[in-house]
Amino acid sequence: MKTSMKTLYAGAREIGSARLLLGAAGLVFVAVGAWQFVAHVPTSGWLRVGLWIGAGIAVHDGVLAPLGVVTGWLVAHRAPERARPLVRVIGLAVLTLVLITVPLLATGGLRS
């Protein structure tokens, strides 16, 4: 399927400038992260990092995402209709904090 530049530009215009700016900023952060990884992680540690990322994806997709969906469904359906968006946001914030905190507690905290 051949896509013309005019079609691509029309699609980008529909996305909006704020989303394009956020996407560009995300790409910059990915590039900086990749550069930092290559510059500061010895090649002997790349396999361990890859395994850690793979395990994180597996745990997220196999445990945390279903747990978040089930708990969100259980809690949100018991909340009043007007409070459901707020309950969902609070649940997402709590889950995010748990994802950040549990590895720190499990490994003994930050190391310098």
C-alpha cells in the first residue's frame, strides 16, 4: 500500500501539535537513554539487563496488568458513577507507586 506525503501530513495534522511535540520529546528521551546505556553499561552486563527487561515485561503482562484490570473493575463498579474516573486515577497512581517501591524494598534500597 503506497502512502503519499499528503496523506501523512493530513494524518499528522489530525494528531495535533501537542501530541507531536510529546512524541518528539519521547524519542529524544529514548535516544538519550540508549546513549547512556551504551556509554555506561559494560557489554558484559547487557545480557543481564536484557533478561531483567524481559522478566519485567513478563511480570507486567502476566501478573500486574491482569491484577490492575481485576481490581479496577471490582473497585470501580462499587464506586458511585461520578467518582469512577477519580477512583481509576487513584488506582493507577497507587499501582505506579507500587511498581516503583517494591523493587527498591526488595533490593535493599538505592545504592550509590
